[in-house]
Amino acid sequence: MSDHVVAQLLQIEQQVRRCETLTELSFVMVNMTKTLVPYEQAAYLIGSEIERLTVNALSDLSLVDRTTPFCAWLEQIAKREDSFESAANTHTIDSASWPAELANDLSEFSPNYMLWLPLFIPSKPNQRVGVLWLAKSQPWTEKEIGLLQHLASSYAHALQFFVSRTGWRYWAKRFFSKRVQWILLMALVVLSFVPVRLTVLAPAEIAAKDPLLITSPLAGAVSQVLVKPGEHVTKGQLVVEMDKTEFKGRFDVAQRELERAQAELRTAEQAGYVDRKKKSELAQLESQVELKTIERNYLKTKLTQTDILADKAGVAVLDDPDKWKGRPVVVGERILSIADPNHVQLNIMLPVKDAISLSHGNKVTFYLDTDPLNPIPFSVDYSSFEPSLTPDQVVAYRIVANIEDHHLPPRIGLRGTAKLYGKQVSLAYYLLRRPITFVRQRLGL
């Protein structure tokens, strides 16, 4: 090795040690190497042994545009060479076995003699930091290849400080290598057939089961509700008072008319002993007394019905008693209900878009908003035949579930989220059920 070659080699290594960025070092590799070994074209392709090689620097160019035909052609060559076992060794690239689409562009893009120079870190000979591609019109000599291999070791030693193998980008690329991708794909196919229970979430509320409905027995106005929400009610307790003004007045009038009819009947009975004409009117007066008695008794019953009593003991279920004061009601209108606090059910409003096939006895888990860490087990009792519109303007099915035995029932009125369990389906259907439904509705299938 001549003194000139040694001096030139030392100068290049000195330039390498002065580089502060990967861009500077890449520029030195593709341009300064020419002072040691002559060539016409050079390119630095960055990428580890498990990554795809991409063009990072080109000789005589400050910027690299990977969208150009030359860069695309060069990366195709690198992909082909990297797939061979000889990719880890320095060698001349044999273009005789190239496919036609690559061989046709050789004369346009590159000289005939190309050298593949992999850059491996000296302390870690299995870790590649890139490949140096060199091309010239004359064959490569062993002396030139030897000098380039020595220089490649210096380049790789410097590159390890710029190309990190511990960052998330490296591990992401390593994780998404072709082998890992195939393994993940096969695992995904296998897992897609794993059977799972089809589940869905829906808002729910604890309600009384078979409550006693307190309805208005007559048309009128509510005077006052005498119980408060959640108050314990005993059997026979007065719970609602209706306005008595109208019925009290009508009852008093009917009572006076009855008394008048009775007085006329007694007068006719006394006069009948001496007057045959008065005696003939007795039947008519008796009918009037009987009619007035029926009217009076009917109004007395209505007056009695203005005081509504509880037919059984339980807990009063209503919103705000003050809202009922003076409110007009019709016959049969619900005012409140009396429920057994130990006899409850779960009312679930399942949106139509989330509906699944359910049957009697299906498992339901209820998560209270006030205590989500202690779920309560229920089972499906029945479901409504047709959906209805909820107060939130959502079309949903009403599903009723019963609490499991030996479990303390929660307070009536509590809300939360119910998780309903349907039949077993494949994991693929479980994950793609929503997209399948959307496509089916869009395409009308």
C-alpha cells in the first residue's frame, strides 16, 4: 500500500470523525470515497438486516428524491440482492440473472460493474447499518475491494452513533417484519374462530315488579298527595285527596231533593186516607224517592272516592308530590304506585342498532352508576315485541330482567348499565358485527 493511499485513507477517516450528523456522514461516504477508489456513481442505502433498504444519499447530489425512477430502480436492486445469502458479504453484483425490467434500465441508470458493500458494526458483526453501492465502467480489483472493506468498517463504526437500534422506530420495524406479520396473520385467522359470548351494553333502571297502581277513580282535580317518594305506606292509609268541592255541593243538593221527595210522599200518604186522588199519586212519589235515593247514594260514593286509600303496604313510588296539587286528572290516570321494595325488576332499553338475539333466562349483569365495582346478576324475563321511542329519542326494545335469588335487591329508581349476554359466536363476528350490520343496511342485503 503506497504512502499516498495511506494518507488518503487517514484523511477520509479524519473527515468521518468530524461529522456531527448523519447527513454529513452520508455525504462523506458517497463523495469522499472516490478519492481513495475511483468510481462513477455511489449511493448509501440505510436499513438494518431486517429492514428494507432505502436510498439515503447519492454522489454529487445534496438532496435525494426517492420518487425519481433511478431511486426506485436502485431500491428494487437492493431488495433483490438483500434476499440472497450473499447479502452479508461484499461482492460484485451480477446483472446477468436480473429480470428484464431491471436489466433494460441498467445502461440508462448505471455503469456495468457494481459493487455491494454492506456496513456492519465492528463490535457487533451481526448488526448492519446500511449498504454502500458503488458503480464504475471498469471491473473491480481485489486491492480496491480490500480498501473499501477497511473503509466500510470505519463508516459502520461511525454510523452506529447516528443509527439507533434501541428507539421505538427500530423495534416497530423489527416487530412488523415479514415473518412477524405472517405469524400475526395466522394467529389472527386462528383467533377469529374462537367462540365467545355475544354481549351488548344498554342503559337500565331498577323498577318495582307488580306494583299497586294508585289511579284516579273519578274526573276532577287532585287536592294533595299525602305521601313522599320512598315513604313506607301501610294498608288502608290515606295517600291522595281529591278536590271535594264539586261532589260535596252535588251531594248536598241531592240530599235536599231526597228529603223534599220524602216529605211529599209522607204528605200524600196522610192525605190518601180521605182523598182518593192523593192515594193514586203514591206510586209516582215512591218512584221519585227511590230515584233520589239512588242519586244521593251515587254522589255519596263519589264523595267517598275523593279520599284514595292504599290497598296494601309498601313504598310510595312517585316523582314530586307538589306537582300534583290542583292538577286535573281523568278517570284511570295514574298518580303514584305502591311497591314492595323486595320485589324489583330491571328495565333495560336496548337500542335497535345494538339488538341481539335473547331468550328467557339469558344472563344479565347490572352495573350501578353509584356502585360500578359490585355488579348485580339478573336474568332475562321477557322482551317487548316491537321497539318504542325512549325519552332520549332512541328507538329501543324494552327488556325486563329478574334479579337472581339470594341477592339483596337494590333500591327502586337506581340507574346504571346492563350487560346482556347472547349466544356464542366466533370472535371475528363479534368484532365485525357492527361493520357487517352497517354494510348490510347500506346495501340493502
